[in-house]
Amino acid sequence: MRVMVLGGTGFVGRHAVSALLARGHGVIIGTRCPARAARRLPAEALGCERREVHFESLTSCYVWKPLLAGVDVVVNAAGILRERGSETYDRVHNMAPSALALACERLGLRLIHVSALGLRREARNPFLWSKLAAERAIAATSADYSIVRPSLLDGEGGFAADWLRKFARWPVHCIPMTARGRIAVLDVRDLGEAIAVLCEARGNSQWREVELGGSTRRTIAGHLAALRGLHDDRPALRLPVPGLLARAAGALCDLLHVSPFSLACLELMRRDNLPRDNLLTALLGRAPLPVGRDLPALRPTYPSKLTIAARIRFAARELLQ
């Protein structure tokens, strides 16, 4: 079976490529810059065919046809964190995947579309809205599709995942006061393997909508604490950030393209973002890989007699070491 992985040099795409190759399938890498793809691909994928793909210009089903020549299954793992020029949320997350679904319908190809958990009709953020619009357009076709909704991902080589791992090591964690929702963080290797299994499930309506997550439910604060627990037995000091200030920080990060924190992230963290029916075990035949290490729940963060000012001085000294 020949599978084209769109966004094949990205965080999710690379792991899907590795899993597909491990299962004996032929893989075609769809990427914006085929000439520079080698430095981002796993070693086993260096011999794979590469095709140049620009989502912002692939908004009609007809222009997809030549790109899909010789392909049996398409995995769409492409996406953008922030808009840049003609690469808008609507074109990359909605219009191009919608056109791709129509092309797959006409060509008789299977489509695995990687979306996200937590998309709601009342979503105001354009990032979230564009993802939801694509899901609706794909579901309206008669293509052989699976829409995959993973939880927050952890693993080596992901922009957001690497940033969270670094932030978790800090002795102070600034947590938005509105970030009360729980997440089931998923190891990206599990997602890659699940995608590979879904590629083989042609014509099975059981896998139309696939929600995936890890085995542990934590808030974002708990996730950061679990990541910190892998390297340090001392919990970090948590500083609550008022909602208005958190929104201002998210807007500033969106404007400056700094860090993965954004208004969309803040909106997702406000409520539980968990799989309604976690199908990971059903797909893989095993439990999810663990993410992080929880510290003892009753252990105090710092000596209880320290004043707030002393706690901050203590944390500052750790940062400067």
C-alpha cells in the first residue's frame, strides 16, 4: 500500500511515516520544501519519494489530482500554528482539506485527517473554527475517511512539546486561573502508530471519528508538574495568572509568534478536553505510553513557614543557578 503523508516532515507526520514504514508500507512525503526535508526526516524515511505541496494554493479538488497519482491512502497531518501571508487558517485548515476530501472521494482514496480535540460550535478563535469547518466538510462527502482527534501531544521534536518540557523545569509555573480543564496528554509515537493502523482499515465505518488520548487525566498545571517530575523531585511554585492578563499574553504571543501559547490554547484550557471514547487501546491492542511522572500529592512545594516574598526569592535563586 502506498501512503502519502501530507506534512510528513512535521511532528505528527514524521511519526506517522516511521510507523507506516515499520508496517511495510510505501510512503510518499508531502512537504513544502522537498529539498530541505532530509534534515527533518527519520533515517529510515530518507529514501522515500517527496512531493512539493502548498496547501494555501490547493483549494480546489482538481488541483489535488496530479499530486495524488499512484497513492492508495492520504494522511493529512499538515497544519499551521499561526497565519503568515497567504497561509491562513481558512485556506490551510479548511479549504485545502475540504478540497482534498472531494478529490479522495472522486479517486476512491482513503483519507486520514488529523484534527484536534475540543472543537466546539461556539468556538470564536479562527484557528479552532477552521479546524471544525474542515471536519464538517469532510463528513459531508462520501469519501472513505477517518477524522482523528488527538489530545495534547508529548514527544521529542515537537515545537509545543519541547517548549512545555523546558518550561516544566522552571521552579515557577505561571498558570492561567481559567485553565481548569483536564487533558489526556498523548505520546506522539502512539498517535503515529494509530494513524498507520487506520490507514489499513479501508471501508470500516467504525473508525469515522477517532478520539485519542493518554491514560492519565491532568490539568495543564498537573501536566507541567508531571513533566518536571521526570527530572526534579521538588514541585514548582505555581503562580496563578488572572484571566485578563492571560488573554493579553496570548494575544501578544499570537502577534509576535512567540512560544506555542496563544488565545486558541487558552480557550481550549478553560474546559475538559478529553476523548469521549478513547479508541487508542482498541487500535493498538495495548495501553497508552506513559507521559511524565506524578509526584506525591501531599508533598509541600516549599517549607510552609516561608512567606510569599521568601518563596519568590527562593525560586529566583533557582532560576539564576
